[in-house]
Amino acid sequence: MLKTAQQKTVFVATYLDTGKVSVSAKKAGIRRETAYNWLNNDPAIQGLIQESQQALYLQALNQLNSKVTKASDYLISLLEDQAASNKDKLTAVRMILDQAEKIANFNRIQIKNRNTPVQASPIDDITDSLYQYKDSEDKQNVNALIKQVNKLESKNSTD
């Protein structure tokens, strides 16, 4: 029979892997009631689970950020491609601006919902520069993109 410390280790590892209390409790050799008691009342277990979930979240966020960067790079290259149509360029600009706004709104909601001090992330840096600093280079780039959209829209309406 496992000691309590070992049972907790097995329980937490299984719970993080499966997300299921009953499966985790069975594997650790404890009752479900004990598992729920640990989840609700044991700060060490709560801390381990929270740290692990945050690590998984950050890993997923980093992977997503990498994909977003690649997609953004493609959209930017499309804007600079002389062979691309004005319609494609306009679509790329709209997508870039739309996603920047969504990221900013998401971050505002996340910050509003947090009870702990906020640590800046790369996405926060981007949205801060886009939406808060009037004279920033990023803000100027966004304004330039907006002007390009207006120019492309006027070309498309005359074509």
C-alpha cells in the first residue's frame, strides 16, 4: 500500500493527465471523497495543479504565438508582394487589423478578470503599443495600414 505522500503524487499526476477525479483516485488507491477533499482543501495539491495548468497554458500560448507569427509574416509578405492583387492585399490588411483588435480585447478581459498583479506577455506588449501609446512606431504602422486600406478600397471602387 502506498503512503499518503505517494498517493498524492500518483493522484495529481493522473489527474493532470486525465482530468478525471474517479480515475485518478482509483489509480492512487484512495476514495473519491478523499480526492475531492484534497482538491478542495489541500493547498499543496491545489498549488501543484495550478502550476501545472499554468505551465500547459503557457506552452499552448507559445505554440499559438508561433503560429500567429508565421501567419502574420505571410500576411505582411502578401502586402509587399507586387504580384498580389489589391483585393488580396486589402483582405490581408483587414485580417491583420481585425486580429490585433481581438487580441487587445481578449487581453483587456483577461486583465480585468485577474486578481493578481499582471505580468507583461509578448501579446500584451503588442496590444499596448497598438492601442495605448499614441506616438509609438507600431501605432504609426497601423495608421499606415489603415491608409493603405483606404487607398485600396478607393481603387477597388473605381475599378
